Amino acid sequence: MAGAFGGLPRGALAIAAACLVTLTGCRAPIPFHGGPRRDAPVLGFGGAAPYVSLPPAVPRRDVYAHTRSGMLSRAVRRVPSRVYVADAGGAAVVVIDPSTYRVVGRIRVGPHPSFVLPSWDLKTLWVNDARGLTPINPRTGRRGRARPVAAGPLTMAFTPNGRHALVMADGPPRIDVRDPHTMRLRRSIPLPCHGPAAADFTADGDALVAGCATSGQLIRVDLRHAEVTQIRRLSPPALLQDIKLAPDGTFFYVSDMARGGVWTIDAQRLRPTAFIPTGAGAHGLIPSRDGRVLYVTNQSDGTISLIDVAAGQVVRQWPLPGDGSPDMGGVSADGAVLWLSGRRHGVVYAVSTATGRLIRTIAAGRGAHGVCVFPQPGRHSLGHTYR
């Protein structure tokens, strides 16, 4: 007999024919296996199923998915594109037109301003200085009434739900929970270390992780219960500067100026998992517009290191001409230009993200520090970081 059964012995052919005629009372030498449901297919002779039921695919988390080029919120439509630089030496905010690379204004604020931070709803820019917080209208460039919230607020963040402003201050060290519009005090959370320098939120928004610069400690603050739940001291010497959540939300990047590199910290256990050397004086951490690269400013080296997020290592390094001093910064809305302050030289650097070439150096006062590129893509601002 030729065909599908060709070549089988006569006895085997007889058994196969009988099984095809009637299945009752015919038992195969290799057991059949049924699927997990009554309506599932029968898996024959121990082989693979012709189809299987798979659980729904879990999408890969990307906390910066809404910050890609062109994804501007309606709240910033018709807002002029500007680069704001806190001039700590001149008690002012320097305003730069990114299309001409020229200074187009100076806004007087309190003494020693450090940062310019967009509000959660993207309608206000807040400047922290030695006396408190000063609002600026980004549409008009006009300064509002200063809020004397604390003696020298170190930095500020906004909770992911937009309900609170978190003002970090010393003397005593604490986080003041305030109304995000009026800055009226709601409560304070004591901190176990001095000088909280930077912070970012966990992917679910339930906790804040902050770094204390001088003590080398990381602290986790449970926002639902308003209390510190974890403390982790990194191996001394550690001088912590900036913190950014990784795109997949599983760990934090923490720059360490003393060691000259970046720690990766498990977001749940707050334990270090790796250290990536970048250069002397590692300081600012800036995600690229596509989330694939983390720019690290090496203040003492005068260089910019590029960490490949997928590979977890430095893949390129850009030197600034001369004795550069890159500090804090941000990426343009289209991702083409990296804007960095040069605090030691009182300048702002505009660097091409395609080539690493220095496009322009702009004088920005005696103590250029915090840089705010506004507007940027994103649904809302958490302070230093968009989501």
C-alpha cells in the first residue's frame, strides 16, 4: 500500500485501520494528553500541540514613553521655546533663545538661585533661592510674587499625581509637603541625613528615592504614609549628585562625584547592582529623547559620557574644548541639542547630540547652574524629570 502509510508492517496497518474505524476500545501504546480545557485540542503521541493558549503579553515598561520628540502637551502650546539658567552669582535667571543661541533676558530673583523647575501642570516655572521659591510665567517671562517657604530650599519635586510639591530643605533636614500652587505647608517629613541633593520617583509613583550628598546615603520615602522606610549608605567615599529612574523602572542611576561614575541601584531593595565608571566629577544625569542613552556630565574631566541603557556601559565620551566644566542640563524638545551649564566658567554649552560637537558657548553670569529647557515633551513635570 502506497501513500501516507507506505512502508508500515501489515500488522501495524491493521491496527491503524481499526482505530480509524472505531475509537472505542482502541488504546495507543503512547498515551494521549488532553489540553488544559475540555475544548482544547488533543495532543497526540506526546508531541507538541498544534496550538497552545498563551497568557497575554506583558508590555515592556517605559517610564519615558511620553517624552519623545514632538509629544508636547497642550498646556505648552504657543509657549516660546527658551533655555532658562539659574545664575547663582547674579541672583537672576538668564533666558536664552535656543534658535539664535543668544541671551534675550534676565529675570531678577532672590540670592543664590540653584534650579529652574517646571510645575506639574507645566504652567509655571519655579526658581529656588536662599529666600524661597519664585514663580515665572513661561508665556510672558514675568516674575510672580516670591514664596518664602524655607531657609534655602535645596530642590523640589512634584508627586506624579500632581497633588503635592515636595520641597527638600536643611536646618533641620526634611521634606516639606506643600500645596503645588500656593506652596502653603501641609506637613513635614523628617529626614535622617543632611543635604538631600536630588530625587526621583519609583515607577508606580508610591515612593520617592533621594540622595544625601555629603553622607552618601540613599533614602526611600513612602509617600502614602509620609515616612522614611529604607536607608542605604553607599561605600565611602561617596558624594551623591543626581538621580534618574531607568526607562524600565527597575533601577535608579545615581551619580557619584567622589568615585567618578554612576551607580545602578535596585528600585525595590535599594541595593547597588553595578558601578559604571564615567569620569572625574560625575555629576548630571540626562536621558536622551529616545530613552536609549544616558548623558553623564563629568565636571572635573570636562567630558560627557554616553551610557548605552541596554548595554549598561559607556559607549562614547565627548570632550569639551579647553578646560570645560559641564554641570546640570537638559535636552532640546527635538533631541538634537544637549544644553549644559558650565558653573566654574559661568557659561552654557550647546552640544550636538548627533556628533558631540560643541555648537556654541554662551556667557550666562558668574555662577550658571541649573538649566531648564522649556517646553519639553511630556504629560507633566516631576521637577527635574518629565513623565
